[in-house]
Amino acid sequence: MGPQLSFCRPAQRNCKWTNIRITDPSFFSSHVMYSKRDEMFSMPASRSHYTGSWDLGRHRHKPKLQMLQLPEYPEMTKSEWQRLETCCKKQHYLVESISTGETFMLKWYTESRPPRKTFMEWDHFLVLRLDEEGNAVYTKDIGDLSIFLSKAESFCLPASLYGAGVTKNCVFFLGKHDYGIVRLSDHCKGGGPLTHPVPYLFPPQSPPIKD
């Protein structure tokens, strides 16, 4: 919420709100991720050059900042890269995989393409695998994982544990006007216009049933 990160724990008896002041304007419109591994809230800066993390202890008033070593253009020409950076709406997400211990940053580029009767959007996703030193590597292969993006917190699921409906090495998304699934290996997209007003995806609240 702009210059403030607010959260509460509704299941606890004392479910009051805790507010953390955000002073860096680069985080004012960022998407929030809670890392269960680090027990910290993390956000990418608006240009994705660094991340900030906050907890209730030493980093509450002074966030832990990590500069990212971003690679060059990922298998595209300079003009194609410039088009993504200048002509498209950009959103950056951090997502953590509990099953593999990996952290990813996703860049979601959207360009509106209004035809005559319906509203369509062109979506392109770039995925970077981050390590603890801040090195970022573009990848088209996240293995058995599926990534889910919406207005709720992003999350990962191991596809092999959830079976039908969860496809590995894909990004599932709910946008402002459309929904879909994108295969990272070749950017093949399926989906359609969003027909309901609730653009939220939530992870399963119970573990998958094993055979």
C-alpha cells in the first residue's frame, strides 16, 4: 500500500495489524512475497535491479537490500528487447519454491491489442533464477514446477504431485482482462478472456494426496 507494508495473522488471538514503513519509492507499487525459508517479506524494486526484504526484527526499519547481477538480453535481438522494455506494461514478481529451495523473479510484459469487438492482450514472460549472491540467470526450464500469478501472492507447485490441471514448466496467470497458461520452453500460450471479476489464484491449503 504505497509507503507501508501491513499484515496481520487472523488465526491468532491477537490479530492486530503490524505496519512497516517503506521509505524507498521503488517499492511503492511492488508485489509482496513472504519467504517461508527466510521468514521475511520480500519485494522487487520497480526496475528489478534489486530486492528488499523486511522482517519483524533487525530489518524492520532498515530493509535488507540485495543488488541483482542481471544478464544480457535473453536470446532476442536488441530491438525485440527494447520493444518489451518501452512498449509494454511491466510487472515484476518474486516467487519461492518450497519443494526445491529456489527463488525466481518473473517479468510479465503486457501489450494491449484491442480488435474490433473483443479485448485481447499479448503476454510475454521472462523467468530469472536467483541465487543467494544476487546472480540472476534467465531460464526457460524450471523443471517440474508450475508458477501461478494473479493479484494474490505468487506461488509455485510441483506439477508431479498435483496431477491433472497442473503442467510443469509453465506459468498460469490471471490478468486484468484474460487468463491463460504459457509454456516457458517455447512461449506457447493458451487461455481466453476473463469472464469473472475475481482475478485471484491461491495455493492449495492441504498437501496433495499420495498414492
